[in-house]
Amino acid sequence: MKPLALKGRTLTIAVVLLPLLLLFVYVAVRSGPLAPIAVTTTTVAARALTPELFGVGTVESRYTHKVGPTVAGRVRQLLVDVGDRVTAGQVMGEMDPVDLDDRVRAQEAAVNRSVALQREAEVRHAFAQAEASRYEELLAARSTSAENLAQRMQSLEVATAALSVVREDVARAAADRDMLRAQRNNLRLVSPVDGVVTAREVDPGTTVVSGQTVVEVVDPASLWVHVRFDQGATEGLRAGLPAQVVLRSRSRQTLAGSVLRVELQADAVTEEMLAKVVFAARPDPLPSIGELAEVTVSLAALPSVPVVPNAAVQRVDGETGVWRLVDGELVFTPVRLGVADLDGQVQVLSGLDVGDRIVVYSAKSLRSGSRLDIVERIPGVSP
């Protein structure tokens, strides 16, 4: 009885353990270390890439006009504020003239007085000239003496010299008056262009020195984006290429533009190339000066060659390549890559042919001989 009981107990244990063992083997094969690795694949195709260059920049103004007085003084009034649109020649403010108006009026009176003296001198000169001419005729008719004619000629010379001096006085007084008028006009802060006021540095009553900025005006048509690009990706960057600008404050709006110029001087510290990008149309409303902007420049189209997704490129044992499916077997194939675009596609200059099947995403790291489970999408890995 005892051997039979032992045998029955062993059979019972075997019946219980056998399903567990089979379940363990199934789990190990399907989801354990022996399970096939889920991958997504694609077929290599030939495409003509249009590479794009991405950079970040700031909105700047090509022309910034800083308006201020030419002499030291106190700001009397300001007629504009930040954000106001102004036209060329518009008076935006005025400096306190102090006693300049009184000096202008006094100088105008001096000019009038000099003009009156000039008229008097002109009358005397005309009389002296007429007398000299009359005595010349009398001398010719032997009706007067040469001494009388000499006296009249001397009087004419004196009148001529006096008239010359008075005329110089009139010119000097008029020049001084015009100078004072110019100084008075310079006290008016006038906009040099049609533009927008971007800064008002002082308020009325503030004393400023000569050349100090009171109001800053920019021309909206001169707005551009000062952009920085990675030097390693700027091959082909040149003036005239189309660009797309996305302002930080308008992330859902794309503004058309173009590259105006590429700067000759690059940034050696950050290893960036500098460029200026202008808007195709004036943004409305105008962006703030200094606002950040993302710029994408479309470079010239390239010849049609095999391309693969960037995600498919791996580095194994120091070599760059892709995992290729050959007769159902996984083979690592080294490749030589070319230019990539912002859509994640990269040129393959050698190593692959059109129609080759390659792995794009994998749930785990791959190696030669790995068992694969080709799926449409890997949750959390592929887009």
C-alpha cells in the first residue's frame, strides 16, 4: 500500500507541476527574454529632399531713430506716447525755450533797424551818385571847376563805403536772427520718418543734455529677425531663400519671409551663423522689438536618392548603419548618410538600395539573430 500511495502522490504533483511548467515556458517564449522583439519596418524609397534650416532669433529694427535736443534744456511738453503712429515732420514734443523767444524778437528788431539804415544809406548813395554825374556834365560844359567835381566824387565814395558797411550789418543781423530761429526750431522734437513710437525715455519737466534720447521711433517697414543658425548645418544658406517665421507671442501663426543677407561675421563662441530674415508683409499688429522668433529656412531641393527615417539609424560597434531584413534575417548594414530635413528623413549615399526593408523602431535593443514581431505601431515608442 505504501508504494502505491507514494506513486499516486508523485503523479498528483506531476499533474499539478506540468501545467505550471508549460505556462512558464509559454510566458518565457512570448513575453520573457526569449520573446520576439516588436519592431516597425519601412521600405527604402528614393525622394528628392528639400532640407530646411531651423534657427532662433529676435525681432529687431533695421533703422531706429533716437530723437532728442541739440542743446541742453528742460522738456516742456511731449505730444506722443509709446505705440503712437507718427508721420515724417510731425512734432512729437518741445523743449523749454527759456528766453530764446525774446532773443529772436530782439534780433528781428535789430534786423529791421539795420534795414532802415540801409535804406537811408541807399538814398544818400543815390543822391551822391546823381550829384557826381551832374558835376561831370557841368565840368564838360566848363560850368564848374574840377575841384567841385572832386568833392562830389569824394562824397560818392563815402556814401558807397557807408552803404557797404550798412549792408554788411544787415546781413550779419539777419544771419544772427536765422541762427536764433534755427535754435528755436531745434527745440521741437520732430519725427524724421513715418513710424511708431517705441520708447519715451523722459517725461515733461525733465532736464536733458545735448544728444540725449527723448523719444525713439522705428520704421515698421524696417523690421527684421536677427537669426542664429548652427554652423554645421548652414551649407546652402544664402540670400533670397524663402523662410517661415513663428513669433513667440503667435505660436499658431506662420509668417512668410525671406533671407535678406547672411552676415560675414559668425559667432565663434557659440559656433553659430548669423543672418537677417525680413517679413514678406508687415505683421499686423506689429511684433515687439526684442521678441523671440523661430525661423525655418527652406534650402534648395536636392537630387532624388534613397532616404530613410532618422529613427532607423543606429550606431553599433562604432559604425553607423541600419538593421535590414534579408530573407527574414536581421542584418546590420553600415551606411553613409547625407543631408537630413526637419521631417526626420535623411539621405543614404551608400549602403542601401531602393526597396530594401529596414527596421525603424524596436521595443528593445536589437542584435543579429534577434527574433522579430513586425507590428504596425509600438505603443510609447513609435509615433
